[in-house]
Amino acid sequence: MHSQRPSPPSLKRSVSEESQSSYASQATTVSRTSSKLLFGEIPLTPATTVDGRYRSNSSICNLVSSTNPGFLRFWLNEEIRENVLAHIEQEDLSNFRLVCHDFSARAAPHLFEYLTVTFKSSSFTKPARMEALSRIGRHVKTFTFHMPHGPETFLPPIIDPVTGEEKQLLYEPQVSAPPNVPGQVRQPKYGSQEIDDILVHQYPPIFHAATNVPAFVAAMSELINLQHLKVSCPGFDKTARFRRNAVDYALISMRIAVERAPLFSLSTLSLVPIHSGGLLYLHPMHGFGSTPSSAKRWGQIRRLNICMESIPYSSTSARTRTQSLEHLRILHAYLRTLSRGLTKLFFRWKGERGLSPLSLDREPCMLPVEEECMHPSMRGQVRGPRPLRFSRLRYMELENAVMDSVQISDFIHKHRRTLVEFLFEDVKLRHGNWDEALEPLTKIAGNDGWKRRQEEVMDVPIILSPVDIEPRIMGPLYEEQEDVREKKVHTLSRWLSKKESPHSKKSAKDSFWGGGEHMKRFLRGSIFPSWK
């Protein structure tokens, strides 16, 4: 007897319209064809590109191993399919992509939309990782570069092994790798062959990886659809804030890579957290390796989020105070460079309160000191930094700062034509009060009606009642809450009203629950006669 093998299910190929989903990749270059599918991506070919642009995932492969017409109608409906994929957990998406090539291609944009890299010495140099990044990079929309400070990032002084003298490193980023020509001496990476040999023996591998600018450029060039860049450098030690470490060199390489990679969709930048000197290495004009066109890429930034380590500006030491003021000048210059294109700004001091970065030009400590040798005609004309002006700013939030009411009033008045919503959270006033700070709102509105639209915070007792009884008491309260939510944009309670203390929350909870016997007597009442 000859047993007949059952024929495998037929593979159906359907032609659908080009996807218009927000997750559709818009690559500008053709990825290298590879027969090894590490993540299950379908390699691009010239047939799947039009004028050098990547077509939608639906044009690559619609092979679904299913003979159920109902499932095919469901799967080929783009709106339903994308909605289902958006609600699948990340762990399940990894297994989902192993079913077939079409499932892999459809789920890849959702699975690799967010990518976090904790920088190590082999993060951007290991061939297998770079090969994987070349397959999934076009799907990444939010990229987080995480490099914490630690013992491995600390850089000791450079000591000459022969004389014992300390040597200085005059760092100049090597943007492109020098060609390796046989018979010729390779160009030194750090200026001289002597310094190269000393750094190889005395500095950790993470330093040499952080200064590998071509590796950073190659990695960032794969993220062609990147929209949001996050830089996180936690664990900063304030005692070593005036000494450069490996994190600073990595920030230089990251800035150069962003400026040279084709990141035409980049619009959001988050520095959470960043140390005080980190902005110097991220500054497109004042940083190492800057060019006249460096500011062009950073001009795309529309939303900026900064959580910065606080700077102790009130130190008794003249040297420390001068260096702290220099960090404030760097912050002011950085915000000024990005101020023209910003529509949303969030800034928070981490640690103790710091000066307002929005009005450093009004701080007396930022003004140059008049020298005694200065000509009398020049005295009184000493000027500090130029004031900031955000010509497109619509939303602003400042937290954990100290400033004067005049500074707030001046900021609101200058940006009254564009500013839609602003928030001063945990801001302490040195001089003046909040009525003076918000006085421009009265002038803009023509009256002080905005003061009467404050949210009132109170403890409301909870009333338990059967579902068949109409809540006549709580009904109006719900309606008022809905009205408050609609007017939330115009309220000022988060600035003016006091926060609920943890003691008040605890007392309200204890007053309601009381003890176990109290609740038993309450629940055994006429409302719940069957409770036991």
C-alpha cells in the first residue's frame, strides 16, 4: 500500500493597496540583502523600492499560511490589523513574529518602535549587533541612549610612564576612520602616537568606544525614521563635575552622529537626566568637532525636555562660584540655540532649587563685574547674557526653581501671542507674590475673571448606596467635575493652590474606615440588611 502524503496548504498571495499607516516605514535607502533573517525581516530588493524609497510592508510579502477566507479578510483589513497589533504585549509580539514572514513584517514596526541602548564598549562595534540594527533600525521611532556614570566611566589623569609627569589630552574628534594603506603609518587617533599608546594602557575600553565617532555615525544612520531622541546619563557625582569622563566623550560622538545621520524626522529631544557640563558637549556650535552646518539638524527640534542636575551657585568659594556661573552660561547659550524652533519646553532642576533658565539675563550673578580700571564712560553699560525669546513656544513647564515675580510677569508678557499653556510647579518666589507674577493675565483678558476659575480641593465623604437609588447628592458634584475638566487648560490651581499633605490623606482615610467594628456596624445597617 502506498500512503498518499497530504498536500500542504496553499500559500495565497494578495495584492493590497499601499499602507498609509503611521507605522509604515519611510526608508530612504535600500537595506543590504541578506539570506540570514535574524529577526525575520524581509530583505529589500530593487523590486520593492520606488525611486529609492521604501514601499509599505504590504508590498513586500503577503504570504499567510491560511486557507480560512474569514481570517484573510480580517488580516488584510489594515485598520483592524494595526489596531490589534497595537494592543499585543511586547513579549507576545516576539512570538507572534515567528509564525510566518508576513506576521513578522507586520509586527516589526510595533515591536521595535522603542529602542534602548545601554552603552558599553561593544554596543556599536560588535558586527552581529550592527547587522541586527540594520534590519530593525527603520522601525525605531524613539531611541534612548542610556549611559550612567560609574567607576568604569571615570578617567584618571594621564601619567607619562617614563617621567611620571601629567600629560594633557587635546581632544579632536576623528569623524571618519583613516584609510589603512599598506606600508604607511596609520594616522594617530588622539593626536600623536605617544598619547595613543599611553591611553591604550591607562584608559578603560569604554573610553575608546566613546571616542569612536564613525561607529556612532553608522549606528545613528540606521535610524532613518527616528522622531524622539532620549539621552539619559544618571549617577552624576557632583564632586567630579569639573573633570571630564567617558560619558562626556560619548555625548560628543552622539552629537556629531546626529548631525551627520539622515534624521529628517527628528523633532523631540529629551535629556533626562543630564549633568551640568553635558550641554557643553551637546552644543552644536560650541562643542568639539562643530561645523557651520551643525545647528541645522538641531533646528528641527520642536519639543525639548531637560532634567538637569542642580548647580550650587551660592558657594562661598570664589573659584567654585565662577565655575558654577560658567555652567549657567552654557545652559543659557544652549537654550538660546534651540529657542527659535521650540513649541514645547519642559525644564526641571534635579536636587535643590536652581535659578530659572528662562530669565538668566535678569540674574545679578550673571552680570559681569565692573573693573576698577574701566574707563568711567564705560561704567554702567556692562551687560549680561542676551534675553531668551521663544518665537513659537506654546507650552512651557518649569519645576523646582527659584525666581522673582517680575521675571514670571516679563516672560508671560513677552510670549503672550504664542503661549497657550504654562506651568510653574514647585517654584519659589524670592520677591513679590503670585498676583504680581500673573498680572499680565489680567491685562490680556481685560479683567481678573481668571482668579475665580480656580479649582477647589476638598475632602468629600464617600456615600455607599444601592444601585437603584438615584445619587441626588453626588450627581451635581460629578457635573461640576466634568466642567472643571473642560476648563482645566485655563485654571491656575497647580500654581496657586496648596498640595494635599500626606497627613491629610491619611486622616481622611482613617476617618472613613475607622476600625473594623465600625465598618461592620455600618454595613449591617438598613442599606445592606443581608450583610453578615
